[in-house]
Amino acid sequence: MLNKRTITIIKRELKVRLFSRTFIIMTLLIPLFMFGILGLQTYLLNYSGSENALLIIASESQRVLDNVQAELKLIPKNHEGELKFMFEKLEKSKLEERLSNIRLQILEEKITGLVFIPDQALKNKKIEYFSKNPNNNLLLNKLKPSINKVLTDMYFVGRRLSTEELEFAKNNVDFNGYRISADKKIEEEGIGNTVLSFLFTFLLYMSLLFIGQMTMTSVIEEKSNKIVEVLLSSVSSKELMAGKIIGTSITGLAQMAIWISPLIILLSTTWFVLPPEFTLKLSVWHLVFFLYNYFIALITFLGLFATVGSIFDNPQDAQSGIWPIMMLIIIPFFISIGMQTNPENQIARIASFVPFASLIVMPARITLVDIPLIQLIISMLINIAAMILIFILAGKIYRVGILITGKKPKWSEVVKWFKYNY
């Protein structure tokens, strides 16, 4: 398959793609887009929408009110604006009347809500919150530590506990994770590898979809503009398909290597020191496996995208054939994202050995847990077998579809192309 004519096609694809404006722009924009998405996600997760919120803090006990007021003054201000509070002593029997008086102001959002701390809260810590939006957890989470501290302090008053014992009673359990690996090392695990797992998954997802769509569009354009007929006068359809896919895959591999080059520098030098919680438990061999796996993934999926491109005459018709391929990328993407909470869940383990899914799930999994070498080898063999099978099947469709124009073929007709001998 890799003869002089195929190599010529590969060189043509490399020349067209490596020096294209799209390649340069995407090489620069994808990392910026990725960090932008992460930043936006972090902002949205932490944005409470509580600019200048006005809360009424009510309690049956003046002592509780005074202590809560003192604690709430310690809440730091942020970019969203300062939380404003009104404090009032209120009996449980008059709560309904008070809510009726401020109902209109709450509905008009002049008052954000009313927090009622009954006397019973000193025993069961049950607080009531009345608002137009009672599910604003980010806002409530700002109040919980302060109110909890007051209730805990008041509960232990007179019980002859020292300050240290009281602080211990208020603290929550904190877990530190340590990874036990086959080399007998026991190392503390931070969040660095979790972030890296997301990074690998996101890069695979974005690049496979983008380069796949680009390859499909390129095949359709060459078919529609009759360029393919000129090319087929010099090379066979198999050589053309192989050259296009391998050339594009090499381009994608070079692009991915550029994207992860900061990690390579980070792991192979001592120029940079990360905080302990962000330390990466990763070796250069992990990155080598990631690049190898990515190259196999490109060849496999580009074979599918090129096949769809050869069947149809325009991108609009091609959408009916592309969605199953996209599902082969999207489903493993969600498995990999969900795997970050438990990398050894049964779905992740199975997906690591399923063709197509393994190409996305396994790179994310090896960053989170130690995978036995035999499992990596099995996964690699499965992926290589799937790649070869896809190449054979795609070649049978490509050689026929690339020359057929005009009428949109039915899928029953496409199946018959497997039997053609030319």
C-alpha cells in the first residue's frame, strides 16, 4: 500500500495541510478555546448571580442573631458585589405574617429572601429559607459555614470543652489519597492527573471531530469538482484513500504534538515546579502512548469520515451518514468524563477494550490509574485490528462511491458496493 504513488499523495496532503492557514489558526486557537471553556465552566459553576443580594436573617433568639451577624461580617467580598443583611428577632408564630408582608418585595426581587433560624435549630440544625429562588445553592453555601459555626459554638457552651476540642468537633473529615502502584511506591495523589485526564479526553474529542469533518469535506469537494478523476488517472482509489488518510493523520499528529509539548517539557526537565496538589504522576512514555493511540484513532476515524465523503455529493446529504460516526466519538467522550469520579468503574473497564471507544477511554484511564501492561497490549491489538478492518471496508466503498455522482445513493445500494470487483 505504501508505494511511491501513495507517498506522493501523502506529500501532497502534508503540503496542502501543514502550510494552510486553517492548520496554523487551529493549532493556536484550540488550546485557547479549551482553556476558555474551562475558565467559563469554572466561572459559571461559581457564579451565584447574587449581586447586591438583600437577605433577611430572622431568629427567635437575639443571641443567635448577634452571633450570626458577627460571623457574616467575616464573609469576604467578591466581584459579584457585597451581600447585604437585615437582622430581626421573629417568633415562629409570626413567621407567616412576616412572609405575607414581604411577599411582593420578594417577587419583585427587592428582597432576595428570608432565612429563619428557629430555636429548634440549636438541636437539629434545620434552617428555613423562603425566596423566589430557594435553590440558589451557591448563595446558601456562603451562609452555611457562618450559621453552622454559631449553632455549633452555642450547642457546646457550658459543656466544658476546650477551644481545641471545639474546633475539632466543627471540622469535617478530610481525605488524602495515596496511589499504590506496581513499583511499590506509595505517593500522594493530587488533582493534577484528573485535570490531565480531562485535557487528553477533550483534545481527542475536539481534534477527531474537527479533522474528521475537514477530511470528509475535502473528499466531497474533490469528488464534486472532478479533481478526483484527474488523480485517479495516476493512482488507484486505494492509493488515493490511503495517501489522503495517512497524510492527514500525520498532520493531526504534528498538531497534537505541538499542543502537548508543554507537558513534554514539564516532564523531561526541572525548569518548572508545580504545586504539590498539581504534581503530575506521569512519564514521557504515557505521552508516547497517547500520541501513538491518537495516530491510530486518526487513521481509524478518518477512514470512516472519508468513506462517508465518497458516498455523497454535498455536506448536507453527508450529515445523514456522519451521525453514527459522531456517536462513536461522543459516547466514549462522556464515558471518559464520567470516569474521573471512579476510573475503575465497570463501564470504563469494558470500554477500554471496545473498538473505537478504547481509542478515547484508555488514554484518559492510564492517567488516573496504573494499567497492567497486558491490558495496554490487548487494547493496542484490538485497535490495530479495528483500524485494518475499517481500512479494508472503507476501501471497498471508497473505490465505488468516489466515482458516482448525481443521485443520492440508498444505504441498500452502498451495501452492494462491497461485492463489486473493480
